[in-house]
Amino acid sequence: MAAAIETSRLTPAAPKTLDRYRTVTAFVSGAAPAALIVIVLTLLQQAAPAISNYGLAFLVRSVWNPVTLDFGALPYIYGTVVTSAFAIIIALPVGLSVALLLAEQGAQGIRGAIGTGIELLAAIPSVVYGIWALFVVAPFSLRYLETPITERLGFIGFLSGPPRQYSFFTASLVLAIMILPTLAAVSRDVIRAVPRGLRESSTALGATWWETTWRVILPTARAGIFGATVLALGRALGETIAVTMVIGNRDEIPPSVFSPGYTLASKIANEFSEATGNLYPAALIELGLVLILVTLTVNLVALLLVRSTQARMAA
């Protein structure tokens, strides 16, 4: 009897507590998109002089002259897309191989050490990657990668020479190393989530490990791996300091990936502290707005592709 009385006293308070919890969680959940909207609106406000002065032509112009106040974003959009694309091309097979290795059973000590080492790469500051790239990656790339490639495949336009120590290719190598932890860790978790019964059924039918991996595990985990690739691409698009230190910082659209250039983020970081007047800083802020729009567009397209892939798999 006493227990029933206590229950009746506590029951009316439960809906109130639940409502408060829902209110708090809804507020916290809405904070992230609200912050994104505030950031975009702030950039729009600060970049308004450049937007009104150059219009959409800002996106397709290749000139950047602070003296004549003539600005265009095309070389930096090109550099951002090229370095990020090459970084994904380099990092994806390595990240998937590491993820498949870590997702398998057995030799947990070795696999644990490799997994910990890969994840610790994410804790290294960007400027440290940049310093390491200056003294290790750039000279190695010039001697053992860029020079042999241009000598043997220089007839291909985007692989033509002369090779340079600081270039799009060097920046892509650094970005590939920086995004490897994200790509490998998320892909590993996705591959581990594949039902064990699928592996065992494939093996029972006589498939080898490679056939099981290629025809069963990877197709099943395809949507998750694609999501991991998009997360890694998002970091590559916005990386600043390490890229600035090794990309060469030249205002042009080069014909070769072994030539120096700029990205949107590195251009802003290099020149914002010395920008004066009204149009010059507004143009740099508009570059930041373009970078956000490029990142949002890539993520939106990726989200639609993931959903369509999941829908086809469910069907």
C-alpha cells in the first residue's frame, strides 16, 4: 500500500522531467546549426563590399592584385579542389588497407599497437606536420617521387615538369597523412559492424579471404566507408598551416601538380594580417565564405549519395 502511494506521488513528476529533458536536448541539438548560420551571416556581412563590387565574377576571375584592388578566387578554388582530391586518392587505399587489417581477429597486440599509432597521428598539431613536411616530406618527394615521375610520365600534362620541392603534390602528400587517421578509424568501425554471419557464410561457400573481403565486406560497408571518405575530405578542404608551409604560395593555376600554388585557406592565412583598406580584407573574407560553401556542397552531395546507396541496399 505504501509503495503504491509513493508511486502515485512520483508519477506526475515524470512527464515534467521528460519534457524538461526534451527541451534541453532540443536546445543543444539546435545550437550547432544555429552556430553555422551565425558564422555564414557574419561572413556575408564582412564580405559585403567585395560581393557587391565583384559579384559572381569573383568566382571565375584569376587575378589577385591588392594594388589595383582587382581580386578573383578561381586559382584558390582550383588549388583547394586539386590538393584535396589527390590527398583522397593517396589516402583511400592506404586507409582501407589499414582498416581491413585492424578489423580482423587475431594478433591483438600487434593490431592494437598499429591502431593506436594511426589514431595518435590525429593528435599531432598541424604546424608540426608542416615543419616535418618542410624537412622530410618535401625533399623526399622531390628526389624519389616527383623527379622519376616527370622523367617517365612527363608527356602527361598534369604530370609534366619541372618538379619542385614545394608544390600541389607535396601538399597533397601531407594532407593524405593528416586525414589517414580519420579515414582508417571510421572505416575500421564500419567494417567491424558488418554481421559476422556474412563472413562465415561466404567462407562456408568456399570463398577465399580476398573474395570475402572484396565481394561481401566492402559492398556491405560501402555507405559507411563513403561517409568516412567525406569526413576525411572535409578536413583536407579546410587544412591551413601545414599546406601553407609546403604548397609554394603562388597566385596562378598551374598546368602540373608539381607546380606551386595556393588554396583558399592558405591564401587567407598568408595575407589576412597585412590586408588594409576596405576591399582587400573583404575579398579575403569572401574567400572564407567560398571555402564554407565548397565544404557544405561536398558534404551535401556526399550525404545524398550515402542515402541513395543505403536505399538501394535496402531494396
